[in-house]
Amino acid sequence: MEKNEIFSHIVDIEEKLGNLYRELGQLKQKVVTLLEENHHLRIENEELRRRLESEYTSSEKKGKSKSTINNKKVVGEGYDNLARLYHEGFHVCNLHFGNLRTEGDCLFCLSFLNKSQ
């Protein structure tokens, strides 16, 4: 092999490696997306099961006092759900809502959670 052929061969290998790295990055992103979706679906499934179970086990009482108690519970429940999502590693701020937190705490999320209390 001549010097030019060797150099050309090295360049070809380098291009193939670059393409493989790009493909690997795309696959990695798809796996992250699928893992996030799977996690969201599991949480949603658990919540729906809890609601369904509570519907069957709780007796239905009608009245104004119960509706006001339920309204207060929903507000607290929403905050609890957001706090739980944050502690499970997801953003709850409006900038990155639903994305995985990869680099520790998010100041926007913490500010939002402190404001909601």
C-alpha cells in the first residue's frame, strides 16, 4: 500500500466510526424517550388503579360539606403529585416539564414547588 492509500483507508475508517457514533447517539436518545414514556405510563397506571380502588371501596356520601373537603384535597393532592414526580427525577418547571433531571436539582423546579406551598 502506498502512503496515500493508507491515509485514505484511515479517513474511511474514521468516517465509519463517526457514523457509528451518530447512530449510537440516536439509539440512546430513543431508549431515553422510551424509558421516560414507560415511567410515565407506570405512574399513570398506578394512579388509575388507586382511583379505581378508592371508587369501589369508599362509600358515596352526598352533601355540601364533602364537596368542600374534596376541593381542598385536590389542591394538596396536585402539589403532592408534582413533588413526587420531582423526587422521582422529573422536571416540574414550565421550562422542562416531564423531562428527566440528569444533573441534580433544578432551581426552577424548586422555586415552583416552594411557590406552590
